[in-house]
Amino acid sequence: MPEIITAKSAGFCFGVERALQMVYEQAECHDRIYTLGPIIHNEEVVQDLESKGVRTIHDLKELESIRQGTLIIRSHGIAKSVQEKIEQSGLRIIDATCPFVKRIHQIVEKESREGKQIVIIGDPAHPEVIGIKGWCVSEAKIVNDAGEAENLVLDEKTDAVIVAQTTFNYNKLKDLVEIIKKKKYNSWYVDTVCHATSERQEEAVEIADKVDAMIVIGSFHSSNTQKLFEMCRQYCADTLYIQTVRDLDIRRLSGKSRIGITAGASTPKKIIEEVLLHVRAQFSGDA
Ligand code: SF4
């Protein structure tokens, strides 16, 4: 039987847990509950909420046809212009934006209002980054890799404030900040990486470094799970990325003496436990 090490930090983070709790509470007491985008990157949870009458709205166009009900903003947050639009819709709004993300909105809004240039380190296509960008009063620059950091051009006469997507890979972020700081601009970095994310990443890497196989559980659409996978793969070549126990190819674990398990921030405990039980059951006869 291989030794199985499960990360203590695997599974829901504070922001996701909080947002989900808000949705379930609303669904218990009210009809016509909508979320702007799926509340988390987990199909099982989204389906469970649907069975309780919670509908996912995918864009503002869809919202135009809805006259009554409650709209919940998910933990990723939204741009200020989107918030203003939904405020005009007449719907009751519950803001489940994670307080750590809200803090970034406040920083970029204040600093850009005071005339600073804003640099966001993150994935430009990620909803959190789109939301952050939407709180800057001037156009923010987005940097996602070393090439973009090298090529970054700012106004030399204006101070710049650098923030990061909360779930950005911590090691990669340090390198990108370093590259930008070496330039002649007067810039400084405000630490906005979420501790839940950095702790999860550090623990995952620590485990990946000492096991023969690593299992990373989470949606293929989840940015923080994708990053966990990338990081673990650097330390453990046999890293498997699965959404649920159904994706697990158990043959890839045969002959391994130590197996690690971690999971992204939107992975329910139930799914992690199913994987753990399945791995244990498969190898329970081994000496
Ligand atoms: S990862 Fe961190 S910032 Fe993002 S929702 Fe979770 S607690 Fe909030």
C-alpha cells in the first residue's frame, strides 16, 4: 500500500466557501436567484444549485430580459461598469466578491485616480483580471509572462503601481516583478496574492517534491488548479490532473510508493475524499 499524503490546504478557499454559502442561503429563502457566471468552476456544485433554482447568467445581454430577482456577483468580482449596469437593472444584488479581490479593486481605483499607472500581473482573459482592470480610471497594462514584462513600456514621468491576480503563481510573479523593477520606472509592487493561494501552492510543491506521483484535482477551467498542476509537474514528473475520480487512470499509480493529493480552491471536499478512498481501495491489498 503506497503512502498517501493529502494536502491540508486542498479544497475550497475562504472566498469560494463564503460565496457558496451566500448563494445557498439566498436559494433557501428566495426564488429567482441568478449568478453572474458560474459561481465556481465545478459542474457538480453548479448543477446542485440549479436543482435549487439558481440560474447562471452568462452575460449582460441575458440579464436584460430579467426583471425580478436576486443577482449574486461571484468571488472573482466584476468591473465597475458592469456593476453600475446591474445596479440599474432593478434586481437585488448580493456581492460575493472575495474581500481580497475587492481590496485590489480599491487599490487600483484609488491609485489610478491619483494619476498612477497600473500594471496588473495576471491572465488577461481571467474574469478576476478583467474585473480589476475595470476599476482603473486609466488604461491598465497587463503582464502575463517574462516576454511581456521585458517589453513593458510605461510613461517615464508617472509613478506605477503593480498588483497581481490573487491566484498568480508566486514564483513566476517574483520573477516578473523583478524584471519590471529593473527598468528605469518609479514603480512599486503591492502584494495582492492571496495567502490561501500561496499556502496551497507551497504545500503542493513541498508534497510533489517528495512523492513518486501527484494527483491534482480540480476543474480544467480553474486557473488556480491549472497553476497548481504546472507547479507540481516541475517537482514530480508523474503529476496527474483530474476533475473527479472518473478521470483517474489508476494504472499510472501502480508501483508508486508515495502518492500526493492536492486540489484547487473550487474543488468540494466530497470529490477529494472520493479520490482518496478510490486510491486507498485500489491498493489496499498491496503489502
Ligand atoms: S483564492 Fe483567495 S482571493 Fe481567490 S477567492 Fe479564494 S480566498 Fe479569495
